Amino acid sequence: MKRKGANMKLLRIGEAAIRAKFHGRPLAGAMASISLFLASFAAAGAAAGLLSETDMACLGCHSIEGLEKPLGSGETLSLHVSGEAVASSVHRIFGCASCHAAIDPANHPAAAADIQSARQYSIERAVACQMCHADALEQYEGSLHSARVRGGHPIAPVCTGCHGSHTVSPRTAYETCIGCHAADLSAHSQWLPNAALHQEVVSCAACHAPEAARMIDLRLYDSAAKQWVVEKEGAPLFEQLAQSADANGDGLDADELRSLLQELNQDAAIPRTLRGRVELRADVEAHRLSDRTHAIRACDNCHRHGAEPFRNVTVSVTGPDGRPMRYPAHHDILVSALAVQSLPEFYAIGGTRSRVLDALLVLALLGGVGVPAGHMTMKWLFRKYRARRAHSDGGDDAR
């Protein structure tokens, strides 16, 4: 009953706005009222049980397709918000009023703010993000993107440019960056060997935020479904199993990692594996992106023994909300012969160099060369022996 009352209140507010807008055009006003009524129930169906009554009331108007506001610049600002998108956003628990605290529902939309341009509105709305994400804003202020915004660049991204507004959800840096920089991906192949593989296993920010600390994240991958393994909602199995495997509580070693994978693969027809990626240790530092001239280009930042990213390792699974759930691991699992079976899909030349495996390789090479060489030597010696013996037997017969 409370939800119904809240929705009806917003419907009345919306109808009042429609009457004002379509004054003198009764047919158009009637059609708009019907659209509002249907939209409110569509929003309720998409977000039922996930959003508060107040948010559902806001969607009563803002879920209308084509709802927009004319601006002083001659542009129009879309006011349409998908109820389904809001319900799936990581911000749904905070509600509309958390970011739009200046809006008074009792006097809305009559007292709507005067907005000059959509671009200026996006820049100003970043203040709302700062209330919760001051650390990210601090990083962003020192980035190339922020410098471009201050310089008046028309499309340099602000917060919503990368993260969206009402549809905020976790995405990898690659998924975010490619929205604007798809054309730049091919440019890497002009100087970077095996560029496609690097773009798959190295986060964009790992090179383009050169001052950030990096690490190796080993994430659980379903080879059969060809996708990352996602933890089920309300059932944090991965963390429980990782804690159980980590008997000393000091991070997973090679043997404990093998035990963890055995537990995780008990019901899997095709064993799940771990795929490694070079990531930032603190995700917030991905906001401090530099100019391309300062990006890391030296191969030995990763491809050498003891390289910085390989000194910090986590094992993870994708959480229900899309964010990685990470558990610490010993960095030496990357070079341990005991972990070869656990990490069949992760190898970085130089970075994962194992002295034990190097010794085995030398022995294999020696064996590969030594056995044939020994065989040929023995064959040669035997021939000489037979020839000498034949010559000796011939001399005895002559006497």
C-alpha cells in the first residue's frame, strides 16, 4: 500500500507537469498522461523489489521514453532513466536522492535548475561523485583527462563519461577505454610484439598510469564456457574455500593453490583454470592516466626475473556485481615447479622464470643432445673395434 501511494503521488506530480506542458492541446496531453501511467508500471516491473519506494516514485516519470529538457544552448538533455538499469547498478542501494539531494519532490519539476549545456551539466555533476569518491577525484585531478577538461576539450571524459550515470557497473579498464580509444588499439601493433595478447592480459592502466603499483591477478576462468567464473549471489564459496586452503592465513602457496583449485573443480566437467592479468594494486589509481609519451614502454618492466608486478599476487573470482573478489597469494607461486599444473595458461617470458624449470630444461637439452651423441659415439667405436678385430683375424689366418 505504501509503494502504491508513493507511485500515485508521483503520477499526480507528473500529470500536473503534463497539463502545464500541453496546455491547450488536450489530445496530446491525454496521450502523454497515458504514456506516463504505462511507464510507471513498466518501471515497477523492471525494478520491483530492488529499489526503494522513493526511487520507484522517481521512475514513475523518468522511465518515460523520450523524456527530455530543452537547454539554453539549444540542445536537449535526456531525462529518461531505465528502471532496469538502475536496479542493476552498483548505486541502487543509495537511491536517487543521494546524488540529487537538491531536488525537492514536492516542488519538482516546477523548480528545475536552469542548465545551459549538457557538457557543462556533466562537469558540474561530478561534485556529486566526490561525496563518496574523493580519493578517485584526487587521482583524476592529476590525470591527462582532467587537464583536457580544464583546457576546454569538448569530449574529454568526466566521471560519467567513463562510468555512466544511472547505469554504473564494474567494468575492466579495457572495456572502459575502448569506448573512446578503439582506433588506438591497432597502433600498439606497430611497436608492441603480440599486441593482441598484451591487450588481453595487461590492464590499460598498468602501462598508462606509470606511477601506480602493479600486481598479477590470477582470475578463475571457465574454459568450457569461455568466460570468467562468477560467484553466486549470497554464496561466497570462493572466499570460504580460499581461507580453508590457506591453513596459516598468510596467503596461498603453491600447494595450497593446488588444493583450492581441486575444491573449486569438484563439480566441473572441464577443470577451471587461472588466467593471469597485470593489474593495479589499487584500482583507484586507474583514474590517474598520463599522456602517452609517459606510458610504460620498456619490456623489462615485466619481462625480467623479479619484476615489480610479479612481486605481488592475488587469486580472484568475479563477484556477483562484476567486481573481482581477491585473495592474497605468495608471489613465488609464479615461479614454483609445484604450480605448473595450477597455472597452465599463465606464462610471461622472464617474469615467471623458474630456476628449477631452467635446470630441468638444461637436463632435457643435455639429454636430448647427449643421448644421440653418445649413441653415435658408441656406434663409431664399435665399428672401429670390429674393423680392428677383422684385421687381426685376417693376419692370424695368413700365418
